Amino acid sequence: MKQFAILTKKETLQFIRELKIVWLPLAFIFLGITQPVVTYYLPYILEAFGGGQGIIIDSSMKDIAGNEILASTLESQFDQLGVIIIVISMMGVVQSDKANGMLGFILTRPVKVESYISSKIFSNYMFVAGSVALGYVVSYIYTNFLFTSIPFTSLIVALLFYLLWVLFVVSFTTMVSTFFNSQGVIALISIAVLLGIRMIVGLNPLLDRLNPASMSEYAKEALVFADIDMSVVWSVLITLLLSAIVMNFAKMWIANKKYNID
């Protein structure tokens, strides 16, 4: 436990040195603001700059319910640019330690691989989850102000579902970062796989049950319909299991490489 605490503190200090503690929350705040603000002001912008040139303005855009706006923030902003930003912020989470020799140095000390990997995933997840939650709450505030209000319970339930998807994103990116030595390759593979499994949500009910990206879809349903089927419990458990599996893959990969002296 002491090893885990020390390594987590080291990772937190790294966030500060890289200014990640500043730019990542700001990035998600920007994404959270974008959807409600653009949706609300787009009809006015089109009317001002192109309304007289044959552009049809749908006035109903101003009457969209707030819960639909917040759901579209998750789908259009967080699930696309948001995932890309998370991957880019984490692509060197293990790779940089391998490249500069820090991983070998750490593991020549009495440090367990489990402590190393768990501290990486825990510290990065808490930080990324906090940034996502901050952007989500800012989007909620703007949506309530510009559109209709959203029940607070729906907000919390949707956020909890979405953070399960974020857990898998963080775990998967960490695993890929242990496999490869090029940050470009890590980013490309992680983005392609994560966006790919997000795109196939909705194609098949059974596949959705096994797909961790379905947590994002459940978050949208919690906002739009305020009603979730209890069968979602199985999807939650499977998402947690898959996250644990990819964490274990990362641990085994390091344990079977020359970095481990045991």
C-alpha cells in the first residue's frame, strides 16, 4: 500500500510538471460549453450571415429539451474529441517510463508490478474522471441556463455510467502504452479501437451487453428517458471485468519483460 501511495504521488507531480493539471480540465470545459452554446446561437448566426441567401433556419433548434442537449454533449463532444484528448494525454503513461529508463529503475527497487500499474491507472483515472466531470457539469449549467432544466438525479446517474466508459478508456490506453514503444502507434491504435467500439454500439443487443462503450449509451438514455432497464447491471459488471482484464494484461506484459527482475 505504501508503494502504491508513493507511485500515485509521483504520477500526480508529473501531471503538474507537464501542466496537464491545467490544460486537460480546460479542454473538457471547452467541449462541455461548445454543444449548448453552438446549438443555441447557431440559428442567430445563420440568420445574421446567411438567412437572406436561401438558408433555411429551423426555429425548433431553440426549443430542444435540455436533456437532449446534454446527451448530445456526451455523444458529439466527449465520445469523439474527448476520447481523442484522453488518449493523447495518456499515450506516454508507461511508454515514457520505458523510454527514459524510469520503468527499469523503479522495478529494480522492491516495487511490485501490480503497484506500478495500479498507481498509473488509479491516478490517471481520477484525474481524467475529474476533468470529464468538470466539463460535464459546466455543460449542465449552460444547458440549464440556455434551455430547459435537467433533473439532478438524471445528471448524476448519467455521469456515473459515463465514468465507467472512461475507466475502460484509461485502462485500455494504459495497456496499449505498455505494448508499444512509439507514442504515435499507441495513440493510433487506442483511438481506432476505442472509437471503433463506440461506433458499433446499437448494432446488436447482445454485443452491446459485452461492449464497454455501451456505458455511454446508457448515460444518454438516463438523460433522455430518465429510465434504465435493470439488465444494465450485467453490462456494468462486464465493463468492470473487461477493465480489470486489460489492467492484468498490462501487468503481465511488464512482468514477462526484462523490466521485472523477479
